[in-house]
Amino acid sequence: MFWGYDIFLPVVWLLLAAGIILLIDLFSDEPDKVQMPLFFTAIGGALLSFVSLNPYWNAPPVQPHFNAVQVDQFSAYLMAAILVGTAISMFASLSYVRRIGVSLADFLITLLLAASGMLLLTVSNDLIMLFLSIELLSFSVYVLTGLNSRSSRSAEGAMKYFIMGGLATGFMVMGMGAIYAVTGEVGLREIGRRLFALFAQPDGSEIMAVLGMGAVLISFAFKVGAVPFHSWVPDAYEGAPTTVTGFMAVAVKAAAFGALIRLAIVAFPDNAGVQGFTGDFGWASWALWALSAMSMVLGNWFAISQRNVKRMLAYSSIAHSGYLLMGIASAGASTEAYAAILFYLLAYTLMTSGAFAMLVYASSGGKDIESVDDLRGLAWKKPAVGIGMAIFMFSLAGIPLTGGFMGKYFLFSQAIDAGGRFMWLAILGICTSIVGSFYYLRVVAVTYFREPDDRPIHGRDDWGIKFALSLTVLGTVYLGISPTWAYNAAREGVAQLQQSAVVVVEAPRKAPPALVEKP
Amino acid sequence: MDNLFKNPEVLLWLVPLLPLLGSATNGLFGKRFNIASSGAIACGAVVGAFIIALSLFISRVSQGITIQSIGYNWMVVQEAGFAVSFRLYADQLSMLMTLIITGVGSLIHIYSVGYMGHDEGFARYFSYLNLFCFAMLMLVLGDSLVTLFLGWEGVGLCSYLLIGFWFKERKNSDAGKKAFIVNRIGDFGFMLGMFLIFWHFGTLSYMDDPFVPGGLYRIVAENSHGHMDLNLINWACVCLFIGACGKSAQIPLYVWLPDAMAGPTPVSALIHAATMVTAGVYMIARLNFIWVHAEAALQLVAIVGAATALFAGTIGLVQRDIKKVLAYSTVSQLGFMFMALGLGNYPVAVFHLFTHAFFKALLFLGAGSVIHSLEHTLGHGNPDSQDLFKMGGLKKKLPVTCMVMIVGSCGLAGIPLFSGFFSKDAILYTAFELGSAMGGGINLGYIVWAMGVAAAVCTAFYSFRLIGLCFFGKWRGADAAYAHAEESPRSMTLPLAILALAAIGAGYLWMPAAWLNYAPFSDYLAPVFAAGQEHLHHNHSVFALHAEHSADSIAREWVNMIISSVVAIGVSFFAFSIYSSPKGVAREQALASGKMGAPYRLLLNKYYIDELYQILFVRPIQILSDVAFVMIDVIFIDLILVNGSAMAVATGSRIARRVQTGVVRHYLYAFAAGAAILLALFLFVR
């Protein structure tokens, strides 16, 4: 159908919705009256996009158009997570963006464009597509960060993010150029094949290849906010409108880690190569080890001293990037680390976007929640804040019966399975999570055990935010109680991706490998 | 939907979930309810569960069809082959327990409406009581040791909450804590036992496990001929028995149960007599197919059970508090049940559990009725309202209560034709028969039998001492209390009457073989114990039960029956004749101050066991915890962790401020430096 272009349907729906919103906004005289149509157009676009993922579950991968994209269950899983994050962000923003004086149309259009960039990133199967979708996503997110034109902090955060992002993009282009120079290919599978042959029989150009792959990895480390490329995170998270922060934290991470895993499996061979081409960052395992360890330690440590909730959650997001990078680092030596990452991303999407939506909900009726102290005693004035915040914080801290616990359990157990230095990484992760639970539980303690201030609660909460909160609370608890389904889907997706990559049969060391391609 | 609820696999879930729902309703919205609506919700939930259980019993289980409910596997660990399977399994045994819990539970809930009507915390009370029913039903209905353990902990929690229900008095909350701590010791053993069983068999489910099809039943049956580490199974069973000692109040962990009488009296009837304390008995009967392989552990159970029966029985002889008498009697009767289990006669243990549930609940509720009528004048929590020496002659004031208490005491004492006679006699006969089967003079069977008969003497004595002191003779307390004492309301006497009928009738479900070959109870339970018995018969074990009766065994049964009947009737009559006369109390006090003073004080002070535990365990632990407080709390936590972490945080924020300057130029430096280091790592460190 549609000459094979139907694999773009998920993206097309989002872009179509963005276009319609643009037109409605352009031709309407009274912006107040079209709020609901705008909102429902956006939600409808996300919903249709979600529905159009349906053909890719339990189906073989599809790769039309010069293999520029590959749609498979792996990407469908990530796209679902991204769309859920996007939808939650939209629901939570229903009246929030107006309260902070941002036009709903601007917000929705940019959000939809960012989401379409993310969807494309998860399916990109060659370097050009990868670059284009990353740029589409990045520029949209820069704009989203600076959307609050009344706030100087918003503008500051956006500016810093943009400048740093420019540097990261430079690294990415440089790295891609190096890879192209060595292999002469842009398709990920072809690159993988060439690189594999190269590493089996090095001729000196493999140094160039490693530098290229490393530069690409560094730019992704920037996107997920790993230490030491994290410095934009606190400023951008604090400055951006709260619902945008939630979106940035979850969706950008999901898309970036998705692309990283695809690169690892399809394009980047491990350095030994004889065990079979399953793909990992074996050549970068110490670097990833260091990135992960630094992110976990510094993210959790710095978060403790933050009084501003959004900055605290920013550092927490750095720490969570560290946990996820542990999965990437240990993937070569364990069997299901990638599946654990996918599951973690899903759980992380629900709990983090829920936590940010909760900040919006808690701050209804006047001043925004900024400092942790602004939450004091709120559980008694607004019981839903107490319970919901407790569930999200428990989940972020990794306390059982929540999705966050199951995610950490899967990730850490994979790292322990991998053994050796990855086991130490897992032990470090467990220790830092214990430290991290301090600042998460402090939020819960403040909402319950501190005397409430006399600020009145006024202003009605719209149904959108209530819906977003219900969805995230239920989802977080569901994943904690019954993780099996989501985890198995992730495992199947990763297995499918691994099968679609090139497989080496019986390759002796230092001998030309026999290549067998699996359909 | 219609079909869904006709499906027994789904319907079975309603049995535990209805009380949970009732508990949640009363717990969340209780403040808006009055006693009528609160009581209606709680009673409705349990009665509803009883009706569903009864319909399932009639349509399925009584016809030999077991029910395995739909379920859910949680925490599936593929590599280890471990999953917590939440399923319910209703076979003959668990269904019987379900009927006891919901049936007796219903009556006690109804009774509570009258008893707790004037207490302001009634919604909290009913919420706890319903929650207890839920946990107890999960304990018996769950298809794995994990659900059993969850229920086990749940009933422990509810017991703690209800013992300390009137927590404003320190004595009551202390009793709650004591129960909780002593049970934790037992639970530790129970967990060890569970781990050992999982280690050996790879599953904890009885019937259905995602990784081990057929669960423990199948895996034990397949390995029953020499493929098991019997040593390990013995140890596992000993560990499980430690858990049972805690929950079912056996030596050495029985000390919490007498103190647990601090709770409201209906709670004592439901939790500390009829249901929760029998959890240990249920657990061993449930796992009988494993226990038959652990003969050493079984003999330990038999000896501990007999010792407890005798020991607690003697303490019960001299207690003055009406509820304490009944509490020690419960400990003693539980000892009888464990005796039967240890001798390998599981169905008889369950039978005694069954009859005991009725007559002991009846006695507690009757005692509650007495206390209720006296508290009316004496005030709530006045110890005089429970002091037998300050009662007497209440027969005229409380005729119904007196009648039913006499029925209950006849059951407890084992007077022929009352239910306790049939079940206790069967236990003693089991011991006697085993003694003759083992041969060789004095052996385990005869020793246990002798201890059991001695315990039965005590039982008969204190039962009728209680009746005599409470209802006959002359009133010895404050006159106002007697003048205003009146029979309890209908909501309390009706459950008493029903329980009295059950306390008489329950015994006739299993007639002694010497009289009549009529035993529907044991026929009904036979499939539960079939696998274990088959193994015993295969090995020609003396512990195997024999269905056919020889002339010799009938003769032995007659001998045993005549001995125990004569003892029961004679001792009961003796005790009653002393204590129903006005001089009874004076004679006991004369005895106590006379030359029998030393043994009397020994019994009155419960053999000084509490004091002994105080010296042996509590004081050393207090000293240890004082040391630990200084070492760990003051030095390690306060000095190192708290101050240390404060310092770490301060350093962290200083570094964070230094790093996070907000100046983009610095960010770029960090980026470039990080990239350079990483690229070096890529190239040179692999």
C-alpha cells in the first residue's frame, strides 16, 4: 500500500497534525476558542501514529527505500514509549502552557515536530537519515526549551543547550565523516560489514574508524546527558517549561538510546569479532564504564545538594543515564542487557513524565513549584499529590512494586551476569541508588511530614493533567507488579534486530571472515 | 459475566477477596459509619464468603472434585526457575478450613456487633477482623508455601493489631508486641524451612508451578523411593515446626498466647482459639506428604505436643482470670493436635482442630458474655470482671450463657457424647495403638499416651473449676455488679446457641470404630493424606494408618475409651463438686497457703517461665542492644554516617557550584576535555 511509503505513517500522522494546527492557528481570529480543537488535533495525531505502529508487532522487519530506514519491533517498542511520553506531556500541558503565557499552538507544533524527529531516529538505518532525524529532534527541543519567552532562565537554558548541542553535532558529523572515509558506505549494515572485515584484518585505517565511532558515541553521550557532557542538563531542565522538561527527559533519552543500540548491533563490531557478530561496544567498554560510573556517582551526589526540584530531577536524570549506560557497557558480555534498557526506558518514561506532570499539578493555583520546600505539607491539602508523588519517587528510587524497581533489577542483574568489571559497575550502581533514594524520599517526607504553608489552593485542575497522572501512576505500578509482558516484548524486539544484522559463521582469528546474511 | 461468576475457578477468589473488600471499606470510610452499617458490611463480607465457600463445598469438593483457581505468576525468574504463583487450591482440607474460618468467623462477627457496640473504635475493629479473615483464608487456600507464608504474616499482623486494640493501656500494647516478637522467632524458622524445601525440590507450590509441573505433590511422589535427602527433609521439617511453635503456641514459644488475652474477647475466640493458632496444625497436615518422610522430626512434634498439652494443662489448674484459664486450655489442646500429628494420625489432628474450633470459640464467647455483663457495672478493663474468685452464682443472672458454657466445658473436658470426647479419645487411642504396635515395653507411643491422659485429667479439672466458680456457689464480688448483671443481647446469645449445637454435634461425624463404622469425616479427608499413607504402607511403617480393625484393636480402643471416660467424668465431677460449693475458693486458698504452697505457687507463676526467659533472653539482648546502640548508633551512624554524609553533601554542593558555573565557556572546556580523554580511552584501553 502507498508504494511502501506506509512505513512512514507514524511520522506522517504527527506532521499532519502539526500542519493542521498551524493552519487553524493561522486562520482563527480568537485563539481562545480554538484551544480544544488544537489540543484534540495533536492528541489525535499521536493516537493515529500509535495505532499505525500496529503492523510492526510480531512481524518481520521492513526496509524499503535504499535501506534508509528499517521498521521493526525494536523501533515499534521505542516509538510506543516516545508517543506515550509525548501524549502525557500534551495532556499535562492542557492549561499549563497558557498559565505560563505560551501559545498552545506553538507548543503543540514544536512538540509534534520533535516527536516525529524522535520516531525517525529510532528507525534510521543509514548515517544520513540518522543525522537528519537527530537535527530535526534537536532543533525542535531547543525551541521547546526556550518557548517561555517571559522567562530569562528559559532563554538562557535554550541558548546554552543550543551552543553545546552545536558542538555535539560537530562531533557527530566528524565521526560520521571518518566512518564514511574508512568504509565508503552510509548504510549501517554495510558499514558493519566493512568494519568487521577491517577489524579482522587491520590495515591501519582502523584507528580512524575507532575515532569516528568514538566521536559518534560522544555526541550520543551528550544527548543523553552523561557526565562529563552533562553540563547543559541542569540549566536546560530548569529553564524549560515543566512539561517540556518531562518530555526532554524521557523522549530524547528513549530515542537516543534506541539509535545507540541500533548502531551497536548493526554498525559497530566488537573488537575481537570471533565470537560472532552480535554487536556491542566492546572497543569502548572502558570508556562506557567510565561514563556510566561518573554519571551515576556525580548525578546522584550533586542531586542531593539541590534545593530546586527541577534541578534535582535534572541531576537524577543524569544518574539514570548512568544506569542505562551500564546496560550499554555490559551488553557485549550479557545476553539481555539491551532488552533491559528498553524496559527501563519504558518505565522511566512513565515515572519521570509523571513526576514532572505532578509538579505541574502541585503548582496549580499560582506560583510554580520551584524549591523542594514549596511542596511541604501538600499531601494534606491535595492528597493526590502525596500519593502520586510518593509512587513516582519510590519508582525513581527503585523501591519494589514499582516499574523503576523492575527496570533497575533487570539492568543490574544483566550487568552482574556479565561479571568482571561490570559486576563492580552494578555494585557501584546499587550503592549510588541507595544514596539517590535519600533525595527522592526527602521529597516524599517533605510532602507528608512538614507543616503546610498557608498558601491557598485555588484554580481548578483540568482533566488533562488528571488523566496524565492517572495513566502514569497506573502504568508505573503495573510495570512493577507485572513486568513480564513489557519485558518479553523488549526481548523479542532486540532479538529481531540482532537477527537482521549480519551474522558471522565460524570466523577464525586473523582470517578473512565468511559472511552470511540472514534475512 | 454471568458465566464468569459461575466458574468455580473464579468464584473461589471471591472467598478471600470479599473480606478484603469489607476491610478496605471499613478502613477507608469507617469514620462515617455507625455501628449498624459498619457491622453489616463486615458481617456481610464474611457471611457472603461463607455462602460461596459452602456452595463450592457442596457442588464440588464434597464430591471429591478439587478446585484450582485461575492465577497469576509474579516475579518470574527464568534462569532460576522461580516464580511466585498466586493461585488458590481448594481440596478437602483447605475447604474444611475455609468453612471453619468463614463459618465460625461469621458467628463471631455477628457476636462482635453486640460486644463492641459501645466501643468507639468499632470501624477499626471490624476492619482488622475482616483483614484477618482475608489473611487466614489466603493462608489456607493458597497453592504455595509463599502464599501460605504471606497469609501467615498477615494473620500475625492482624493478631498484633487486635491484641493491642485498646492500645492506650500500656499492658495491652506490650502484649501485642510480645506476640509479634515471639512470632518473629518462629517465622525465622519457618523461612529457613521454606528455603530448604525450595533448595531441595525447586518449587514451593503444592500443585501448580510454571516451572515444575505438578508442584511439590508430584515431585515428592516421584522421588519418594530413595531419591531424597532425608536428613535435609528432617531439618526442613524441624525448621517448619519452629514456625508452627510460634504461631500455634507450643513449647518453647507459647508464652505470647496467654498475654494475647488482652485483646477483645471475640478476637480471642476467633484468632487465639479457633483459627489462627491452628495454622501450624494446618501447615503440617497440608504438607503431610513431605512430613511422612521426616520421622525424626515427627517424633519431636509428638513429644513437644504432649509436653505442651500437659504443661499448659497444669498451669490452667490454678489460674484466676477466666480468659487465662481458657488460654492455657487452648495451648494444651493445640498440644493434643500436635501430638496426633507427630504420631502420624493427621486426620485425627484435623478432627480435633474441627471440634476444638467450636467448643473453644463457644467457651470464649461465653466468657465474653460474662465479662460483658459485669463490665457494664465494673467499667471497661477492670480486672475484677475477669476474676473467677470474684464471681459465683451467675447461673441465675445469665441462664443462656451458663447453659452454653456447660456444653462447651463438657466438650472440652471430653465428657462422653460431647464432641471433644470423640476427637480427644481418638488421639489418645492413636497413641495407645502406636504404643502396642511399636512393642518393647515403654516406648514413644505409651509415653505420649500417658502424658495425654494426664493432660486430659487437667483439662477436665479446670473446665469444671471454671464452671463451678463462675456460675455456681455464691457471688463473691462487688454487689452492684451482680445486681446489674443481665443476659447479653440477642446478637450475642444467638451465635452462642448455634455454636453450642455445633459443639455437641461435630463429634458425631467420626464415630469410634468400636461403636459404629461411621466416619464421613475421615472418608472425606482421606484423599488429602492418600499419597503419604501409600508411602508409609509401602515401607511397612508403624506410623501408617490402618483402615481395617482387628478384634485386638477394637479391644484396645474399648480399654482406652473406658479409661478416658472414667477420668473425664470422675475428675469433672470432683472439680465441680469442690468449686460449686461456696467453700471452694476458701479451700483452694487454704491449700495454697498450706503444705501444697510451693507447687501451687509454681503453677500460679506459670513455672516462672516468663521470668526465666527474662533472664535468659530479654536481659542479655537488652545489654547487647545497649552496647550496639553506643557502637552502631552513636559512633557509626551519628558520628560517621550522619556527619560524614553531611560533609559529603557539603563537598558535593561545593564541587557542583565550582563545576556548574553557568558559564558556557567552562562547559565547553569540560566537553572538550572529556572528549579527549574518551577518545584516548577508545584507542588505548580496551
